[in-house]
Amino acid sequence: MKISMFCLSFLFCGGLVFAGDSTSNRDDQTVRLGQKSGKHLMYFISTPSVLEFPGANWTLGLTSGSGRYNYSYTDYNSTSGEYSTKTQSINFSTQEVTARFYLGNSFNIPLGYANYKISYPDWVYTGVTYDIEYSITQLNYGIGNEWTFDWGAYLGMDWYQGGSKLSDETKVTLKSGTETSTTLQKATTTSTDIKAFAGELVLTFGFGF
């Protein structure tokens, strides 16, 4: 996050002077490495790395990353009649094939085919424990600007990124406890409530060669 703030400060304090000809700068590069973050759940948690092959009109790339989020909650065991505080981990995985079509020096339309996975290991509901795995494939699209500097660095800001769900899959595995139709339904709907992921102010920064 500190690096992201530095990049933004650099940008708005005059860094654009050195990205006056982003088209030529990115066309001179063969490959570039970066990182993606921003106001997007998958990127915020998994902070994926970016491998891109830039060009004057198109940039093609791959995005990959994983991360974990932990939270605490109170669970009621219907068998013992007791409440207990538990910690739940959620694992996030991001895999994308991406493209950018440039309509000018920096303005572009980002596109992508994404596979996002979310898993809840040892998820507990009323004393019954499951492993829950959810995956979704979707098409991403948006609008953004991307500046490539004379000295090789680049900084992109996708002002908005939307998504359209193509398919999804849920796998629920009973680990312990006495399963009922209620616990199974709750475990299943925990993940299927998820819609296509979208975000805004998605920041990508890195260096090209």
C-alpha cells in the first residue's frame, strides 16, 4: 500500500511529464512485470502479480495471485446447546488472461477472462464442519488510463472494471458432525450468494524491459 501511495503521489506531482509518449515507450518494451491492487475484492486480498507483453495498440498479459482473509464469528452447537467463538479463514485465488486496447496515448479498454476461486476450509455451522470450495469464471471489461514512462516504469489506473459471470461451481465436503438438510443448504448458499466480481480504482504498476 505504501508503494501504491508513492506511485500515485509521483503521478500527480509531475510524473506524467516523463510519460508524454506512452505509445512509443510501451512499444519499445518486450515484456514487463507488475502488481495489481485496488478497490476490488480479489485484487485487494490476493495482490496478484502481472506479466505483460506491451505494444503500441494492444497489450496482452497474465495475472496470478493468492491470499487469505481471517475473521471471527460466534457459532451455536445445537447438539451441546453451547455457543463458541471460532476463527474462519477464506482463501482467495486469482487467475486472469488480460488484454488492453488503446484508443490513444494512455486511454484504454481493459478486457479479461478470469477464474476466481474462494475456499472456506473447516467452515462450521451448528457444530457441523465442511470444506467449501467455490470457483467462478467471468469476462472482465472497463475503462482506464495507463502511462509508460521514459525510464521503463508504467502505471495504470482502471477507473471502473465490471464483470459478467460465465459459469460457477460449488463443492461442499462434509468433514465432521451430523449433516442435515439445513446445514447442507447453509454451506451451499454461503458461496453461491457470490455474484460476478467488479471494482474501481484498480491500480497496476511495474517495470518494463
